[in-house]
Amino acid sequence: MNQRWLAALPVYNEAPFVNQVLDEVLKYAPDVLAVNDGSKDATGELLDRRGDIAVLHHEQNRGYGAALKTAFQYAIDEGYEIVVTLDCDGQHQPMRIPRFVSACQNADIVSGSRYLKKYDGDSVPPAQRLFINKQVTKTINDLFHWNLTDTFCGFKAYRTSALAQLQITVEGYAMPLELWAQAAMLEMRIIEIPVPLIYLDESRSFGGALDDGSVRLAYYNQVIEQSIQAMLDRGYKLPSTPPSTSMQRCGECP
């Protein structure tokens, strides 16, 4: 495979994990980018001591979506054809990176799913997060005639030619919902592949009022509606029938 591709990790206050995770990622990726999203612990200093990865810093914490947007733009600017994104908290297994790159040969976006296949040792997902994920995933599927099983998994691969068509504005954890709306209305090719279900930080804050599940679900639905309207304003249409090839699943992948 002669394509240039990049592994990119949004990082925020991950000092206990960052070096170990990056060392593992480097076993499977030729080029690695860490986007330090205004960490308040020693993460920034640890990243700056490394000479084997690229590092970009946000002076202030801007959010998960903002960190990914920075990674996307870096991949585009540096001429990479594919970028794989994964979290830096140990919940995604770097050994699976090559499979995402391989699947992206036939897709614009390859999305990991923690619910497509059962693995030995899978975590039990927090009940509220599972409920919200299921509700939002159903909404996405109903709107776009898809069969996604996991709306929020951060383990993904993207073709940068597809990323260049997106106009991401949501900077927080709801960013994937804007991405799905744009990808669907741009008729991008999506493949979903299974990954193990690993939860290491069940107490993670979503920010202020969003820690309330009902508030968060209402906000997510609002983001979906606003994202669709923004695409309609750009002249795109909602899919009226199930697409023949744009949404595929690989449930039997290893």
C-alpha cells in the first residue's frame, strides 16, 4: 500500500496514559499526530519531549470535536490520503489500526462499532450512555436509511478527500452527529466494523448541564436537526430511499 496515512489522537489531560498509548500506536502507524486540547496536567510537556510524533497544541480546551477538526486539517494540509482517529485513554486498541486503513480503501468513512460483535472481556457499558447511544443511533438510522449500530465510537478512518467536503462547526462531543448528517447528505460511502467494548472512565464529564442524560439527549437531537438544516441550506437533500451501497457493515471481521 503506497498511500500516505496518519494516525491522529485528540488528547486532553491524559498524562498517566499518553506515552504508553503513543508507544503502542507507533507500532502500527508510520506517522502519528497528537492534538493536545489545552490539557491542564503534564500532557503537553510529555508530548513536547517526544521526537517521534507530530504535536499540535490548543492553548485553551476547545472540545473533542475541535481537536478532531484540527487533526483533519493537518492531514489535509500535509497531503495524507487517510487519517485514522483513536482516543488516547486506552479504550481503543492500536493493533486494529491497519484494519481500519484497509477498509478505508473502499469507503469514505470507516466507523468502529462496540455493539456489532461480542468480544471476550467486553465491558458492561454505563446504562445511561448505552441508552442515549441507542436512541441517537435509531434517530440517525431513521433519518438516513442507514443501519449503524454505534453513533459515537471515536475509532474511525477517513479519506481526506471526503473530509475536505465537510464543514464541521460543532466543537464538543456532539461533533459526530454533525459529521453523520453531512456524510449522509453528501452520499458518502460508510463501512462499520466491530471493535471491542472497553470502558475505562465511566465518570467522564460531558461538560456542565450535559452531564444530565436528558439534557444531553435533547442537545444531541438539536445538533442533528441543526446539522440537517445547514445542509439543506447548502442545497443538499435528505436521502429519500435506502442507499444501495453507501452504508455497509462488516460484522464478521476479526
